[in-house]
Amino acid sequence: MKNLIGNITADKLAFRGFAISLLLTFFTFLYIAINYVNLPPLIPLFNQLPWGNNRLTPTVGIFIPIAIFIVIFILNVLFTSIVYSKNPLIARLVAAVTLILAMMNFLFIIRTVIKII
């Protein structure tokens, strides 16, 4: 396992992509924690569903996007650590995609909380 993580830390571009993704996830969590007391009991999180109660989730549901992203982040880090020795370009692309997902997650949470408050 130590060797697998060492592959990622050896490539500065991939490591920075994952580090910034983790930092953005922390800021997303911090933003939710600060505004959690101001959120209503039900929030519209699933905006792609038809209008009605299906769109709503309890306030704790605001952490669903973060939980999903953390699972994706862990899978991407494991995939990158395995693939890096064979193809560093794919590892860097996965790190870039992870960073883009982290930014989209951050913007989604900010947009959702601002619309509610």
C-alpha cells in the first residue's frame, strides 16, 4: 500500500490535483457546517426530479453529495495508484477529473444553500 501511494506523491501534478480536491471537499464541508443551523428542515436537493415531495430531503441530506464524492475520490486514488506505473497520463487525467468533480460539488452546494437561505 505504501508503494501505491508513493506513486501518486512522486507525480506532483497528480498529487496537487488530489490535494486540491481534498481541500475543496473540506471547504465544502465547512461551508455546510457554518450554514447548517440556517437551513430549513427539508431542502430541495434532487432538482432533476418532477416538482413535489420527491425533490426534498431532510437537512442531513445536504451531506449526500460530499459522501458520494469521497467514495469517488477514494476509488480514483486507488485507480490512479495502480495505473500510474503503466501510464502516468491516465493517472493525471483521473486527478484532473477528480479536481473538476470537487469544484462542481463545491459550486452545487453553494448554489443550493444560497437559494435556500
